[in-house]
Amino acid sequence: MAASSPRRFGPPHSALDAARGSGDHSGGPAAWGGPSSGGGYEGLSDAELLSAHLAPAGPSHGALAHLQSVAQPLERGIRLEDLERLITVGVGTFGRVYMVRHNLQLHPPKEQLAAAAAASEAPSGGGSRSLDTTEAVAAASADGISHARRGSGSGAVRAPPPGRLYALKELKKATLLRLNQTRNVVYERAVMAAVRHPFLLRLVATFQDDTKLYMLTDYVHGGELFNLLGDLETLPSYHARFYAACVLCGLAHLHSLGIVYRDLKPENLLIDRQGYIRVVDFGFCKYVGPGERTYTLCGTPAYIAYEMVKGTGYTHAVD
């Protein structure tokens, strides 16, 4: 049986002193989007308070602006109400992580219902039988019809194949505000929007409702490397070299964007269904520009680098 995971620690944060940005990719309220799409929100009970905590402020706003400049577009063909929760895969201080399935038949969008109605009325080659509503919606889903639109005049955006599994991270707004953790969440969202690499966990979309924020990511099937190490008496050297190469490639991509990871440990390395490593949990990531150093003591005590404890500042080499 695997040993329990060491606890992480970091400095307390003042949300107002360290809050970051509100642009389309900054992770501010507008960037989180409403429950139905990746942009825009309305009628949120915590909107004004959350906006105040996430307003541009402090000397670190330039770091967030840099991440915003390299942010990649997120998926806009998925709605929160289309995600069917299957099981809980994790519970933390701020909320839960669920394994979810993208299921367009839960709440079919208007465009899909219209296509379903048209499909139900269309004559088939083998006879005049009309499709019932369920069959028509399924046919429209299989045809890739999406409710989402990207800009004006660019046509429909195809949704991901229905039935795909994702991980949905649910964060309680009230808890984030009470514990002054808005800075960490905003920055983590900005980092994840900026990175795209086979060995780094991909952020698919973000949502919010009245009381919670949501981060949708790829679902990694194989579990933690930490658990694998606990189950095996010894890890073969060629396995270790393979896993180390995956991690090195992922960290090299982060460093190419100026991002230092700062929490490398087996618990943050998941194994996908092909056996490759995915680095996850970007809560301690930070942008460190060329020639700069940072001094924050954070991470998991059992895995902290000597340069971080030394107190003289460190760079990306700390990873």
C-alpha cells in the first residue's frame, strides 16, 4: 500500500495585493465564462466581489500579461450542462474533481434541436419512417453539429466527439475568497491556457456559475506515478529513464515560456493510457523573466530544492 502524499505549503496571499488581470485570457471573471460557454457571465451573486479581488494590481501584473500574450484558445464547443458527472476522483480544500462525460443529449442546444426536427421529418431511402426525438438528436450529435459560434461569419464550431471523458475541477468561490486564494487560481488558469504539450495536462475549457468556478481538463486514465512506485518493489531503470524523459520534455516547454514549475513530485505525474507521463497541478507555477530571480519558498517539503531553501533567490534551474 502506498504511503500518504506529503503536504504542500506556500506563503499566504493577499488577494487584493496580488490579484491579476481581467482580460480574455487572464483568468479574470470574463475569462472564466458562464455555464454555457467559454466567455461572458451574468447574474452571478459573487461577481462584484470576485471582480474586486481579481482586478489588475500589484507589481506582478506584467507576468500575467506575458502569459496572456501566449495563451492558446480554449474549446468553445462544450457547455457545462453537457457534462455528465460519473464519479468523484478527488476531494480538496476548495472543492472536488469529477470524471465527467461529454453528453450532448443531456441538454441539446437550440441548433441541435432544430437539426433533430429536420432529421425527423426528412424521408429516408428505405421508407417513410420518421425518427423519434432521441434518434434525431443522436443523429445530429453524430454529425458533429455544435451550438457554439466563433466570432461573426465563421460558421459553426464542431464540438468534440460526444462521449469523451474529461476531468472537471470544481472550486468554491466563497472558500477561495475566504482563504485569499484567488491569486493562485487566476494564475494557474493563465498558465494552463498558455501551455500546449503532450506531456503537460491540457486545459480544455473554463466555466462559472453563481457559487463555483470550473476547470475542464483532459482525463488521464493511468493514475499517479506515486502509486505505481508504491506498488512496485523496484522501478526498472529503463522505465525510470522513460518517465524522466517525459518530465524533462514537459518542463523544457514550460521553461521555454519563462515558467518555473516548483512542485515536481511523483504525485503530480500522471500516467496516460498509452503509458506516457502528464505533468499536472500548476498552482505553484510562476513566470520568471530573463535574468530575473524569485525568492518565494513554496512546494512540498520532501521535494524542495536546496536553492529554494537557501534564500538567495532561484531561477528555472530549481526544477
